[in-house]
Amino acid sequence: MKRLLVLLLLLYPLTAAGETYQWTDERGTVNFADDLGQVPKKFRKKARRVGEEDASPRVIEGGSAEPTKGKPEEAQGAKKSYGGKDEAAWRREFLQAEFNLKNAESELATLKGRLVDTSRMTRSEYLTIQNSIKVAEDRVKAQQKRLDQVRESADRFGVPPEFRK
């Protein structure tokens, strides 16, 4: 019974709902991970959290020291808000939802791939994988539903298509 429980815990990865890290490897491939520990050591210094604003200073050319009067949002460079979120927040939300869906689909495919050869598998291992597949299918459905909710919300607030990438 303990082995079954341990196997279930190992097969069902618990995902943290918040941080996604992005880095580019030596071949130029952009990679994502849920945890900084999943990023290879040689890329950890260059890995950044998805959606985190670049903290480097920006030079504004042709600006004046005094705030402009008139249309404050456009003149002072304020970002347009869609449902209380700016462009970066919408991009981050779409990226996170799509990443979580792909991660869930990948986990499901891995589990289904393990059932290709059941000849060396005990009955309890087989049943454990079957149960894990059901959990993974539910997770895929939940992540798809979350992505659909984000899309529906974006449609309702008139978020431009270029923010959804």
C-alpha cells in the first residue's frame, strides 16, 4: 500500500501556481520551467520569471521635465488598461495558461506512453498508471477551461489579438 501511495505521489507532479521561468539554451531554443530548480545550472543566472518587467532603466528621448497637460494617459505614456490589466499582465496570463495546458498535455502523453509495453508491469503499477491518466486528463480539461476563461475575459474587455501571444 505504501509503494502504491509513493508511486502515485511521484507520478502526479504538484505544480506551483505562480512562477514560470524562461531561458534560452545554447542552440537558441526558448525553454520554460515551473521551478528554478528545473532550469539547468548553467542557465539559472540568465533565467527570468515570465511576465516580470525588465528593471533596467529606459531612456526617454525628447521628453520634458514637466508633466504634459491635456490628455494625461496618452501624453504621459500611461498604459491602456483592459479590465484592470495592462498589456504585460494580459500577455503573462495568456502565456501562463498556455504553458500550463501544454505541461498537462505533455504529462498525459508521457503517462499514456508508459502503457505501450505492459509486459514487465505488475497489475498494481498498471492500475496506478491508469488512475494517474484519469487525474492527468482531468488536469488537461481544467487547464483548457482556464485558457478558455482567459480568452473569454479578454474578448469581453476588448484585449487586442497581439496581446494574446
